[in-house]
Amino acid sequence: MKLTKILLLVLLLALVVVPAVVPASMVNAAIQMLIAALFACAFNLLCGQGGMLSFGHAAYFGVGSFATLHAMNALNGHGLLPTPLLPLIGALGGFICGVCAGWFATKRAGVYFSMITLALAELLHSLAPHLSALFGGEAGISSMRSPAWGLDFGDATQVYYLTLVWVVMSIALLYAFTLTPMGRLTFALRENGHRLQFLGYNVHRLRVLVFALSAMFSGIAGGLQALNLESANYVLFDMHYSAEVVLNTYIGGVNVFLGPVLGAALMTFFGNAASDLTQSWLLYQGLLFVLVMMFMPSGLAGLVLAWSAQIRRNGWLAVIPAAVTALLTAALVSLAVVFAIETLQRVFSQDYQALLIAGQPWPAISLFGRDWLPGSPLTWAMPVLLGLAGLLMLKLARRQWLRLLDDERGSKPAALTLQAEGDAP
């Protein structure tokens, strides 16, 4: 626990110095990562802790964004709600919509609940372009950040620190909620709602409250998005954003409180970096989600906790060989997949097809700093060889991991025997 607090403090200090050590363009990416982290953490209150999978949570993110923009235009950053406090309007909008939508959606559970949330979000997405007074039609709504508290909020650095303060406070409040009696009931709701009802609790009211709180913090994230971009469009209600938060949350890990934060930050950074390098970045994101669900159901946070547990039990020296082998496995398999996908994407692209001349060899394609001939067997042998090497390393990594687990199981009986001998008269 003490080590966890130290790591969190180090992470917070690192976030504070980000604008001083990264380029200005990366500050905007860092703001997006913080907003995505808060959105995923708010979603996890409903999904991971409450056991209710929503497919339309982008609706409350979008409502919070539009509510904040209307407040920016109406109040001009002055009065009782200066610019730094405007996300409270987003929270209010998200909470009200969460209560209304949650009252109907939570009357059903499981797949039916998910389908109702999806239907409500798609209904809002369809109506938004026609409700010009609320959502600005096709053009959307725009505004400008007003100076407040001696700050003009004209550069990305000031917006970053404002976003950081809101995100840290919101995540701290979400964590504090898990420690309350109602937060404990939320976990019980996920495990067995029928037993709670049998014990006399109003399960529907509890579900509505959890839904509304999740929508409220999603509205705060939407409000921060409005302050950052100073505009919003009905596209925010699109299914893409609802699916994105689901992917980020599950990739990070729904059973660890900060798992969605990890998943959202990494996937947002991956999207910003990979979208400039390849057109197939969404395919890589989907492949990563499938692999995590198949081989790491506990997510990236669960993987980190598993390795941390092995380090505590066996020490660094015993874990380093298995860790290095696992990293080499991931690198080789990733290279094989990227090589194959990028080669195929370039070969079948319209620009490349336009270069083909009948009876002439296929032109070379540039990949990994060198030219590759699509007609050469070596080009297609490379991903195969890399994949085979990755599979061999995977077999070795699995053997080393099982050896660590066997050592752990073998140490427990020995410890119990020593304890029994010590207790004997």
C-alpha cells in the first residue's frame, strides 16, 4: 500500500511537469488523454463496479459538452460560474440526463439494458441535427474561453492544468465513492442484484443513482472537452465514441479502479501517434482489444498486478528473464503483424494500383526504412519468419511463467510445514 501511494505521487508529479518537458503539440494530446481517462473511469463506475454495460455513454459526454458551451456563451465566464467552474454545468447536464435515461434503462438488466442505452443514444444522435437551438444543427456550437482568476486561458498549458485539476479531483471522488456504504452496495449489485432485493434494498433506485453518477462524471469530461476545443458538434453522440470508451475501459481492466485510466491514456496516445503513421491504426486497435479479451481478460492493469505479485514473491532476479522473454515475444509478434498489414495495405491501395503497368514488375514499397518488392518471396517470408520466432519465444515465456508459479506453489507447503513445526510443543 505504501509503494502504491509513492507511485501515485510520482505519477502526479510527472503529470504536473508535462507541459515543461514536452512540445506544445503534445500538450494538446495530453489534455485528450486526461479527458479520456476521466470518461473511462466514469464509465467504469457503471460497467465495472455496477455490472451494467452501457453502449450509449457518449450521450452524457456530449450533453455535458453542449451544456458547458451554452453556459460559456450565456455567462461569458463571469458571475457565479467563472471559466474554471464551468464543468459543473456539464456535470449537472449529465446528471439530469442520467436520471431520466437511467430510470427507464435500469428497469431491465443484462443485454436488454445494453440495448436500451444504445437505443437512447442513437435516438439522441438522430434528433440532435434537427434541434438547432440546443445542438446547433450541422455546424454545432462554438464559444471562447473567457479570462478568470487572473488567467486568460489563451494557451494550451493553462487549459492542461485546469483539466488536470478537474480530472484528479473527479477520480478522487469516484474512488471515495467506492469506500462508502453505497459504493459497497454497487459492488454487491454487480455480484447479485437479486440477493440485494431479497435483503430489502431498492435495487432499481440504486441502479438509477449509479447510472446518474456515472453520467454526471461523464458530463464533467464532456465539459472539459468543450473548454479545450471551444466547440462541439452532434457527432459527439455517435456510436464511435460510445464504443471507444468501452474498448478503453476493457483494455485497461474493469476490475482495477485505475485500469480504465491506464487503458484510456494508452489508447488515446496510441491513436494520436499511430494515426499520423498509418491508415490502419483502427485495425491495430481492434486487434489489441481482441487479444486482451482472449488472453488477458483482466486487462493491462491485471497484467501489471500479476507481474508485481511475482516480483514481490520471487524477487527481481527471478522475474527478469521471464519479463525479457515476454517483451521479446510481444515485439516479434507485433513486427510480424505490422509487416503483413502494412504491406497488404500498400499493395492494395489505389495509389499503388495506379502505378502498375501490365507486363512490368511491381514497384517496390517502402517499409521500415527500406524498399521491399511485393513480387519477391523474401518480402512475404519476413512476416512468417518473425511470427514463427514470436511463437517460439511465446512457448519459452510460457514455460518460464509456469516455472515461477510452480516455485510459488512449492514454497507455500514448505512455509506451512515450518510454521507447524514452530507451533509444535
